[in-house]
Amino acid sequence: MTEMLTQERLLSSWRSFAVQWYGKVDFSVRTLLHVWFVRKGLRTPDYYLAEEPWNFYRHLMGVLGDPFKARMVVRSLVGALARMGCHLSPDELVGALSDFDAWKRVAPSLVRCASASGELGPAPAST
């Protein structure tokens, strides 16, 4: 039987991945996103990625106002996940970054992929 991952463990593992991915995004893109989020009266994009990933896409769409541009950001994240062995469609990831229940369903597989690839340290223990 596999160890049950708590919500905090999922968020902590996701946070590690999200911070690494966001840190690799081109500085000019991060700066623009930061400014646009703050000008809308929101917290920064890295906050939503790390602390409330289920709200990230909704706020990204509100800031960018264009589904194509928002999907480009998501596709970059999908590509980073694919390099770790996590194969999600952009639609699945948009769902996870838009809805808490969808994020809870997807997060355990993301954590397992990241752990197995060595991105987040050792894989969760089995009992």
C-alpha cells in the first residue's frame, strides 16, 4: 500500500517544482507577468504558482486577457513536466491550475513523476 500524500506534502512538492520552472522562465517574461499581476491588484505570479496553483490560470487569463497567450505559458509548463516524465495535456494542466479539486486529482501524479525523475528528491516511501 502506497503512503498517503497529505495536502501539505503535495503543495510542498509542487512548490519546489514550480519555483524551479518559474526561475528558468526568461527574465523579461517574468518581469512583465509580475508587473501585470501587481497592476491588477493581485499577488505575484510566483505566489500563485507556489501557494495557490489552482488559482494561477484564472489570474493569468485575467491579466493577459488572451487565451492564446495564457496557453503559451501553460505549454511551457507542460513541456517542463514532460521532460520529467509527466505527460499531461494542456487542457488537463489548465484544469489543475484553475480548480482546486482538479489540482488535488492531478497533484499526486505530478509529485510522483518529479520524485522519480530526481527533481524533488527521493520518491515517496511505500508501506
